Amino acid sequence: MPTRDDLFDEDEQSPPAGTILSRPAKPFAQYLQETPAKPLSQGVRFALWAAGGLTALLFLASVLKVAG
């Protein structure tokens, strides 16, 4: 009987390595056809650029501090 300290349940074991699963995944091309393209909103784009700019500034400051 499993206790709450067990890391896994022995009844639900994963298949051994190298075993082919019975249900194959969809091909990548099918995922591309089913997924509609949706551009990022202006707010998300601004937030990503702001985070990238802050990261670049912090990196530059750390490089200058080590070099100086």
C-alpha cells in the first residue's frame, strides 16, 4: 500500500526506454495548420521590449563594473 512518502505509485509505471507508444503524436505540419496566427498586442510588445532593454542595461552595467 503506497504511503504519502512514496515518490511514485507502482501501479502506474512508465514504459521502458525505447518502447514505441501506441498513439503517435501529430506531425508538426498539422499543428501549424491547426494553430491560427495571432500577433502580439501592443502592450505585450512594449513589455517585452522594456524587459529586454532593462536586461541589456543590467548586463552592460555588470560588464563595466567588472572591467573597471
